[in-house]
Amino acid sequence: MKVYTYAPPKLKASAKRIVVRDETGAMACSFQRVYANKVVQAGNYLFDIDWSAQVDAYSPDGKLLFQCRKTTPWLGRPRFAVHCCDSLDSYPVTFTSWQKLAPSFEIIYDGQRFFIKKELLDRAAFMLGNQVLARWSFKPVDGFKARLEIEAECPIQEPEFFVALFHCLFHIGN
């Protein structure tokens, strides 16, 4: 199992680049929230409007690898999608439950159907069937650190994918 930690930005609307570290303390990747323009960013800071959001995840050398985008239609739930910048593949994320506190999601990645289940205490599991392949948790101890664990059996081993996905889904949220 690989373990990664990072300190999310103190403000949800922050566009600061955040470094993700592995268990040895080395930089594994980085990510940041990106705004379409200054008007959208100002609206988010002033009114906490998150109709659209984008989280970009970078390799340690600064290459853009994954983007997770949130778009909200006029009516209905927001839509999320993870985009791989190398292969130009897009992986839509859909709601499987309408619960507000502990939603669950489905994502199809390379023909496999994965599920993301959020628990009440700021934890989430990335699953294939009943097998947990990755875990994300946000704990208010240790200076508000987020922790990502990726099992060796997980077909997706890129921490950039999970950081962009979980940060967009659960830190920015709906």
C-alpha cells in the first residue's frame, strides 16, 4: 500500500498549488484549483458560488497529468469528470445516491466500473465490487492533513488521479 499526505488549502476557494508527499516525505505530485477567469474567482471568494470548478494535478516535474472538472446545470446535480491529459481520455463521475451527507458515485475507468462511497466522518473509499482499492480521509488533527492510501491491487496507481478526484468531489463538493 502506498500512502500520501497533503495539507489542503485553508480556504476552499484558494488557487494555491499544494504539494502531495509520499511516506518518505518526497514530493509525489501537486495540485491546484484553476479558475476560468477572475470574475469566477471573485464570485467564489465573495459569495461561495461553486457552480464550476477545476482541479489540475501535476507530476513532480510540473507536467499536467489529470484534471477533474465540476459543472453544474441550471437544474439538477453537478456533473464531475476526470480527464487524463496524456491520453485525452475522459472518465465521467455520476451520482449513484442522492444523499447529501454521504453520497456515493460511480466512475468507469478503462471499462471497469468503480464506486466511490463517502462516509460521514470525512472519509471516502474507492471500490471495485466490495474490495476497497483506495481510501481518502481528511482529519482535523495533525494540522488538517488529508491522507490518501492506494492498495497494490488497484489498477490506478497514479496519486494525481485520486488527488484531483477526491479534492474536487469532497473538498470543493456540491
